[in-house]
Amino acid sequence: MVLKNHPLSGEERKIVSTRLYQSEFLYLKKICEKENKTVNAKLKEIVREEIRKKFGEMLEHEKEGKNE
């Protein structure tokens, strides 16, 4: 799905991957199920939250209180 009005639309994307121990993955999966999110969506949320903590709001639409 392409978001035409998204502020980062057209910007190059990078893939991030890591290896987790089975127990860590199971806890992550349990969190995702509880929040009704996919693992991918939760990881994006975690990364964006960390960026906001360290660097402030990275997207203009976040200042307006909009979420993806």
C-alpha cells in the first residue's frame, strides 16, 4: 500500500534485521498479540519511539497529533 500524502513518501527505505533468542522473540510476540499488532508494526513503533526520545519529533505530522 502506497501512502501518497505521507511525509516520507518516495524516500528510500532501509531494512533492519536482528537475531533474537527464542525466549526474547516469544515475549515480543506475546506483546504484539496483546496489542493486536504485527511484529513488524511493533518494531517500527519501538524504533520511532526511540528516535523521538533521542532526537525529538522526526515527522511534521506528529506535531499535529496525527498517527499512521
